[in-house]
Amino acid sequence: MYKFLLIFFILTFSASSYSNPLQRFSYESIASSKMLAAKLGNSEWIYTWRGRDYKLRFNDDGSIGLLNSWTGVNWYVTGNREVVLEAEGSKMLLNFNANISAFYTRDWDGEKSVGRVLLK
């Protein structure tokens, strides 16, 4: 009986719209994510953690630059205003405001932290 249910759920899931990414994600959300990635590419930011400011850059290649302690950290867009930073299996979610000029997060250690774009 359990095998039958397992096979039934697997077949149902694989035939569902969830298995097709073009049906799971709207074209608008994909376009918004691409626009965010383009806007962040090579932009410089001030990251405030524990009362101190640190300069970082979202490199076009998906890495983080300028902040030496974040060497090996990569970034990728997960939503129209969300970016995940990933390093050695740990992840940190950045939530951006509507005009992509600031973000809030919880640092790797759980501390609330913020960032703001560095205007040139």
C-alpha cells in the first residue's frame, strides 16, 4: 500500500505544473530578477554590522568584492527584491527596498545588519 501511494505521489508531482519552471514562475518575476541582477552587478555598497561600516561590491561574475573577509562568498538573485549570499554551505538572505538602494538582513552570526548603496 505504501509503495502504491509513493508511486502515485511521484507520478502526480512529476506531471504537475510544478515540474515545469515556466509554469511555476511568471515572466514578470523572471524579468524582475534579471533586472535586479543587472542593477546590482558591479555596484558598491556600505554594509553596517555591529556598528561598523564595511565596503563591498556585487561583482558581475556573482562573487563579492572589496570585503576581504567575504572572499569566496557568492551572490545570486532569488526574487525581485531578494539576494542570497552563499559561502561554504552557509546562506544569508538580503531583502532590498523597492528602489534597491538599501537592504536588511541577519548576518552569518544572526546579528541584524543593513546595507546601503554607495552613490558615485
